[in-house]
Amino acid sequence: MSELTLQQLVEGLPKSLLNATDRDIEGFQKIIEETIKLREGHRNLQKMVKNFSLSTIQRT
């Protein structure tokens, strides 16, 4: 899975975002914050599964 660079992310933003209201921007910011939390949670879950798998293999 490839991750987007900041430039790719910005280039993908609609031009209407430049004219967005403060309320729109706040909503977008919340979406970004939750996306970051979700991504961090996914990474943590992957680490936990990997560690669990490794510890299970070592016990057998």
C-alpha cells in the first residue's frame, strides 16, 4: 500500500476548498484528524497481530 505525499494530497483537494467557510474547514479538519487516528490504530493493530503471531509460533 503506497502512502500519498503531502504534495499529492494537496493536489487532490478540490479548488472549492480554497473558498470554503470556516465551518467547512473545521469539518474537514475533523475528518483529517479522525483519518490520522484510524491510520495509527491500523498500524498498531498490525503490530499487535504480528507480535501475537510471532509469540504463538515461538510457543509451538
